[in-house]
Amino acid sequence: MGAFLISLIDSCKEKRVETWAYFRDVFLRLPWGLRPEQLRELLPDRWPRLHPEHRWTILEFLRQERHTVS
């Protein structure tokens, strides 16, 4: 189970998805008994289409902050 969670976290980082928002949404949906096609939409590479506001933008923020300070 631990390796599975680490894999999901790494996938979130790779796809630039806010990990906490992703897991919160997934864990809230799982008890409702999703169909296989609905589960596919919860994968980190597909999830951002439904939740574009949770794109991981910390790198962009840090770049802007550096340019502002310079």
C-alpha cells in the first residue's frame, strides 16, 4: 500500500497536481462506489481536467517572486 501511495504522489508531482487537493477529492469520492470509467478519471493524469484550479503552481510563484525581488 505504501508503494502505491508513493507512486500516486510522484504522479501528482509529475503532472503538477496539488497532492493534498487530489487525495482529499479522491478519498471523498471512493466511498460512493464508483464505476471503472469513473475511477479512471481520478488518476493524476486525468484529474486536473476536472479540477484545473488545483494545478501545482508553486514553481511559477517562486519564479515570479524572484523576478519581483530582483
